[in-house]
Amino acid sequence: MISDLNDTFGIEGIAQVVAGNGDLPAVVVSSPVAKGAIFLHGGQVMSWMPASAGTDALFVSRQAVWRPGAAIRGGIPVCFPWFGAHRANPNAPSHGFARLREWRLDSIAHHGDVVAVTVDQSSDAASRELWPHDFHLRLRVAFGASLQIDLTVTNPGRDSFSFEEALHAYFAVDDIRSTSLSGLNGAPYLDTVGGISEMRQQGDIRFESETDRIYLATGDATIVDASRPRRITVKKTNSGNTVVWNPWIARAKALADFGDDEWRQMLCLEAGNVRDQAVVLSAGQSHTMTLCVAMSA
């Protein structure tokens, strides 16, 4: 299968379909301006390293599980059609089923310094057991000097539906305790640690304990990694929420697929439409949410 995909889609010297971790099919990209990788399992971007930076922008846990049907801890998982725990079915997978399924490789295109990989998936009998709607997901990932991800949800059915979504990006930092996050000053947010509290951001975000917040914010946000130093800027389109997460010490120890000390080296900064910002999609309509990442010294 992997060799057939590479024969069909591979671009010599630019993009190859290979057996990645756990022998899962992955598209590996290498251009003069960036390297990257996306796995067909979960449609999950696992690496983006611009040549100007020389280091990977994304965090992947050394204890990540690489097998069909399991979520991969790190990179940029796709959350759909719900975010977090399912509100009515405690046995349903956290963050929906899209990140647990195999995506179909649709195309690999090379334009200048940008390599764009497009994957998709559609509803089937297995998805309808968890969510009774017809859908089509299309994920286009453009690897270049910046990283752009477009997630398009289409409703091919006859009835409208609502859904939550997130591009659950894990970014690598040198030390979360010397990392700050700017761009969200004044934004209201839900603090979900130990319950739900409505709060408003004052100044930059600094990290001193477990952080799990859903911001009602659509603008740019910048991770300032003072230990390196480097800056990672995230821009979003058609995203009503910015989610910020770091598990800190106790939560990290409770996660089987996460190293006990890895909370120091990561920060999730996510584009999403969740809770009250869930998207309602009428029959025949599509919705595209975009995440764009740039990294500089």
C-alpha cells in the first residue's frame, strides 16, 4: 500500500510516502525552505521545521502510541465533531473520532517553495454509530517557510448539523516556566481546571501551574520562548476560540502516553470552534477553518 501510494503521489526529492513510526503511512516533505511530515492516521501533522529556524516547531511525546485506532500524543491532531469529552456518551472517544481514523491521501502538489499535501475522510457506518450525520473532511497542509493548515467540513446530507472542531497544535518550547504567550490580553476565557470559571486575561499569559483555558479570541497569538530564544506566531481564520493547555506535573504523570517531565517542553495553542462557538452547517454548505504558523528567532 505504501509503495503504491508513493508511486502515485510521490515527488522525487520533494515528497515521499514512507512507513513512519509504527509502520503507519506518512508523507515526508523536504524542500529548500522546510521539512515536515503528516501521517495518514488521524490526518495528523507531526513535524514542521523551517530551514531558517533549524529546529522543529512541534512537540511529539517520546511515549506517544503509534498504532491504528489510537490517538497520537503530539503534532497537530484534528478534533471533530466534538471537543473534549462527549457530553452525552461517556464511552465516546475524547475530542471526537477524526484523529483516530485513517485519512485518504488525495494529492501532493509542489508550487515554488511550498509543498501542499491534501487528505480527506468521509462518514461511514462506523462514524454514524458515534455521530449520526453525513460529512466530508478535507485537510490541506502547506509546508513552506510558514505552515498553513485548512480544515474544510462539508455537509453533503439533507439536514443541518452542528459540530465542534479544533486543530490541537502541540508546540515545542525549551522550558514552559520561561515561556510566555502574548496576544490574548483582555480576552474573556473559560478556565476549566477544577471546574468551569469565567475569567478575563490580564496581560501576557505566564505558566506556573496546570493551564486549560478556552479563550473567546480570534486574533494572532505569539509564543515567546525566552530560553532559546524564539517566537512562534499563530494566526487563525474562521476560528472563534483559542485553546491554551499545559498539563503541568500531576496531570502529566496521569497520562500514560506522556512523559512525566515532558510538561516542561510543550505548550498547546489551538485554533477551534467549541462550546458556544460550535458551527452550524446547513445541507450542502462547507466551512473552512485555517491555522497559520510562523517561527522566528
